Amino acid sequence: MQRAREGEAIEDESPTVASRSSATLPVSPGEGVPRLVIDVERESAHGSRRVAFQGDTCRIGTHSSNDVVLRDDSVSRFHCRLTRGPEGWSLKDSGSRNGTRVDGVRVRDADLGSDATLTLGDSTLRVRAVRGEDDVAGPAIRSFGSLRAKSVAMRRLFAVLDRIAASDINVLIEGETGTGKERVATEIVAQGPRRNGPLMIVDCGGLSTELLASELFGHARGAFDGAEKDRLGAFELAAFGTVFLDEIGELPLDLQPSLLRAIEAKEIKRIGEGRPRRIDVRIIAATHRNLEREINACRFREDLYFRLAVMSVRIPPLRERAEDIPILVRSFLAALDAGEPHELFPPSVLADLATHEWAGNVRELRNYVERAVALRAPIPVPHRPTVAPADTADAFDAHIPFKRAKDAVVDAFERRYVTALLDATSGNVSKAARSGGMDRMYLHRLIQKHGLRPPSREGVRDGEDDEKSADKNG
């Protein structure tokens, strides 16, 4: 079998997959170990085939840029993506018109086991996780510029960023709010060939369409009310440097053609001026949104997406790399000139921080550290609920295999959580699913699994009607 590059799929037979990253960046030896084996068992009228995937995010759909390209008209251009996390692989539907099913259950997102069957339109895929030889060690890169990390996920990211920084390609940085996308962009610039050029940052979600257009492209005097003099936009101010487009997913649809032209033609026109002006900039964009979902919903241009995402990287949320918390705390304390970490954050406190969800990610952790420094005392951290089979640790039987013991804990949590959901919503399954952020049919499945209450005919009928409506309306 061929060796696969980072983020690239290799198929035993056609069609050829066009990978965003494969033709641009060199790959170090030893990175070609497949992590997923995907058997396309049914693909509309086509035969079966096998795909071996190497990378942390596998995109599936009909567009040729996906890692797994399906020849099935009932599958969306960007149907779903599989992402590797510390607990294994998870699936997230990208707003597909016909939905995604995992082992027969329709889902918006789901955790996958080591072996799962996916149904996308008229196609069936069997996905199996494969343990690669580089899964444990990871690349020996523990820093990128001023960024430091201990977790394998971040060290792998640093290895990719190191190669990206050395090039001059456009980059799309994806990640939840607060993960540090702007910090990563700044380090890419600092380590790259345009390090001596200006860096202009534009928040695409914080301005009106008119003001954002002026911020990007500039304007001529008298172009609109209040335009009392000529103004240079970010693209001109960043000459021979970099433009960082923060929250690019918020860019208004009617501004997207102008940005696309600026990238393709390397020229812009100021508002109120007909003369084009040449530009020479590198573009780094960031978003917390799933732009593939936005493309499916016709809220983001597909051609602009591929101009921005010549290379795309994902910053994992803090909850997926809790082992980095001590390093982050130390860096925040040093920036605040707050003394030794042990004074405010002894090992017991750091261990406590690792159990928190950190919905606001690194930004929330920094705010927590700043509050602790201001008060000169650790602040209690809210904990996510945990469930054990009993109230004491000695309730665990060490003679029971790990998997059985773990399944018992998960079953107990599911039973208690679903019971609480149903109690809080007076047994209304639809309302319970919305309240819990769950797919309705998955909730039905849990109810049946634990024998809590057989779904009523009305509840099942409502769920089915919603599915049919979703299939019809996309």
C-alpha cells in the first residue's frame, strides 16, 4: 500500500482524491501510518472500495477536495467530517441535505467506536480505527515560537505549523472560541518569510458591511457619508506582510466576491474609486464556524473557501488537552509577573483544573488565572457532573475487566441523565432532546436501551416526520 501524507487518503482504486494539503507541504518520514480504514461497501450504483486515511480530520462528501470522495448524488458536497480526539474518533454532520446515520441512528454528531457503519445518502461506509505507530510518541516538537505544549495533539499541530510557517500559502485556522487562533496566526507570521512585514488584523464579525468593506479595501474621499478623506484598507496597509481575517465565517455574503477577487487577482479597489491597486499580502483566516456547513447552507462561497483554505489546521479545545494546563498556567503567571506557580497553583489545584470542561478554552483559563492573581488565592472551579456505580471508590471490583467496568459507569450515567431530562421536560421527548443538545432518535434509542419508558406512538411519529422534513428540505 502507498504511504499516505498527513491529511490525505489513499484509495485502492479511483476516484482520485484532491487533498488541500498534499501537494503543498513536505511530510516527514514515519508520518504515513493509516489511522482509519474506510470500506465503502455501497456507493449508489458503484462497486465497493477501500480507503486508508492518515490524519486527524477526515472529510467525506462528493466534492473532489474531500478526503473520501463519494460518487452518489444523494450525498452533499461536504457531507460530514471525522475528527480524532483523545477519546477516539467522532463524527459531525456538516448540514447535509439527507443526514448522516451511525449504526442506523440519525445523528448530528456522535462518538464512534473502533468499528462503525455510516449511512450517507445511498452510500454505506464501514469505518475502523487503526492504531498507528506514531499515535503514542507523536512528533518531537514541543514548541512553536512562544507556544509550548505537552499534549500529543498540540505537538502534532506544532509540527504542521512549523512547515506552514516556512511557506507563503494562505491558511485557515479552525477552532472553538477562545482556543487561541489569533495567537497561532501571530506565531505563523513571526516564524515565516513575511516576519518583517506588517500584520493587519480585521475582525470580520464586529463591523457593519459598509465599514468592513472600508476596513478591508479602503475608501476614497466622499465615497459615502462621513468619508472626509482617503483611507487605506488593511490590504494596502499590509503591503508585503500579512492580513489576518478573524472570524471569516461572519463575512457578509455580498462582500465575499470582492475578497475572492482580491485573492485571485491580487488587486483591490477602494470604495468609490475605479482604479485597481496591486497588493502583495499573505492571508491567514480563522473561524469558529464549520465553513463546510456554511457552504452547504449557501452562506459561504465555495470558491472563496478553497482560496482561503489552501492549508487548514484545527486547534483542539482545551478539554482535549488537559495535560497542557500546567504549562499554560505558568505562562500566564509569567506574563502577569505573579511569582512562582506553587504559591497559587500547587499540584492539587492544577489537578482540579484538569477536571473542568473549560467551555471558553484557553481564554477562560487565562481569565481564571488573572482572577486568582488579583485575589491572591485560588478560586473554586465548577466541575462537570460525574457518575459512578456507587458513592465510594471501593465499590469498583478490580477483578472486573476494564471495559466492563467502564461500560457500567457509562450505562449508569446514561440512565440517570436521561431520567433527569425526561423528568425536567415532563416526558416530552422532543423537548428533552433539545434541552440535552441531542438527536431525538438517539434519545429514543437510549430510552429503549435502558427501559426507562417506551417511546409513545406520537413521539415516534413526530421524530419520523421531522426526519422526513429534514431530508426533503435539507
